[in-house]
Amino acid sequence: MSEATRVVPFADRDSGPWWAAVARHEFIQQRCSACGTWRWPPRVLCGHCGSLEWSWQPVLRSGTVVSWITTHHAFLPGFEAPYHTVFVRLDLAEGSTQDDIVMPGSWFGTRTPFTGMAVVVHFDDIDVPEGDPVALVGWEPLEE
């Protein structure tokens, strides 16, 4: 569990259900009900067809590192430098060939990430003194 000094996310109208699912350690994404397009970040309007109808659907908890950066000077409380941030192309669903979603997250591996590395979701629980549970999505190697 991370320290309470960490910055916590602000759940808005569009992202609230996603943050609530992450706090329960569920990995979901928004999908357009009209055209089937997966989308990230959550939003009210489909960027592909313009539909206002969508549903939240579970997706695979895996992906592939497409990029990463190392931060040598911590800019936010609760992060001890140096640390890695990875950008992961999600494996959305079995047999899915549509849409690329690339999601950022903290790195929880013991070795340095690399492009092409297979990763799985790591739920980073943040201890907050009051209110609902909070978690962030991070990533760790499929095999260490």
C-alpha cells in the first residue's frame, strides 16, 4: 500500500465508474455501444462514430510496453526518484484486433522496462485517511 502523501485522482463524471472499478481491482474500459470502439480515456462521446451510448466492459489485464521514461527528479509527493513511467498498449479482449489503447502507469518491476516487454496490471492501493478506497493502475513484468 502506498503512503497517504500520494496525490489521489479526481473522478469526474466520465471517469468515476473507472476509478471505482480500479479501487475494487477490476480492469474495465469504455466501449461504444454503436460501433464497438474501445476508448481511453473515458468520455461521453465516441470519437469514432459520435454515439453517446457506451458500456463498461472487462478487458484483459495485460499489455506490451511501447515506451517508457525514467524520472530522475521527483515532481510529486510520494515518488522517490529515480522512477519509471511506462506506456502500455493494452490487450483488450481475446481476438480483438480493433483499436489501440495506450495507457500510462507507474512501474513495479525490479528491472528496467523495455519496449516490447509483456506486462500485467498492478493495482497500487493508496491509503487515504477518509473517504472511499483509491487505487492507481501500474504495471509489472509478466515474468520477472
